[in-house]
Amino acid sequence: MMKKTFFALSALTLMLAGCDNTEPTAATTEPAISSHNGSQTEAAIDETFTSEHTAYNSLDWQGTYQGVLPCADCAGIEYTLTLNDDLTYTLTEIYQTDEETKPLTSTGKFHWDKNGSVITLEDGSDSANQYFVGENILMKLDINGEKITGDLATLYHLKKQ
């Protein structure tokens, strides 16, 4: 009888010990994104976002996006923004006015934020030119890097061509 009790207690102890799902966790570190001084490479970004599901590694973000964004003193601004694999961009802006205006074209580099969902054009201006990257869409962000909300929010979207 003693052997059966001992066996039952041993089996119960093993079953309870098997239910303990706590595993020692190794300290995880996030790889740092290199500084935004133009030396950032796609390889550095690949290393940064490999373990996370982000717009950078989950979406086909490369390509040309177009839309007409609101303008304070004209009918609108026609935007054409092309994002390249090598983290360079070409932005063409045409102001819709009564007179014929020449397109303004700028080129440069862009970088991803630490979450891999927002790009910033490195255009040398004091205000950030940022876009949230979605499925076949870029959403222009306000000067604080926030999504534009309200009735006019969709007017700040560029659609992939």
C-alpha cells in the first residue's frame, strides 16, 4: 500500500512540475538603426526589422504614389512620390493655380522610423516631411508626425500607381 501511495504522489508531482511553463528568458536587445546622416543602408534596416512584422518588411512599399493634397493658397498640389529600394526618393509637386506652373522636383534619401511604419524624407527642411506607409498608400503626417484626422484626412493620402 505504501508503494502505491508513493507512486501516486510521485506521478502527481511530475505532472504538476510538467505544467510549469515558466522558462528562463534571455535578455533581448533591439538592433539600433544607424544615424540618419545618409549613411543608413537597406542592410542595416533589414537587420533591424527582421524579427518584427512591419510595413518595411511586410509590404511592397517600393514604387510611385500619387495624389492631390490640399493647399492654403491654391486649388491643390499634385504629388508624385517615388520610393526606391536603395532608400532614395523623387518627389514632384505641381501647384494647381490659374497660371501654368513648372513642376518642382526634389530627390534625396529617406529613412524609416524605429517601428518600420513611417518614412521621413531627408529634404534638408526644418519641418519633417513624413508619411505613414500602408497597403498601397502613403498617408502624409502632420508637423508633429501624427496622422491627420477628421473629414479632410483622406485628402492627405497618396495612392500607389
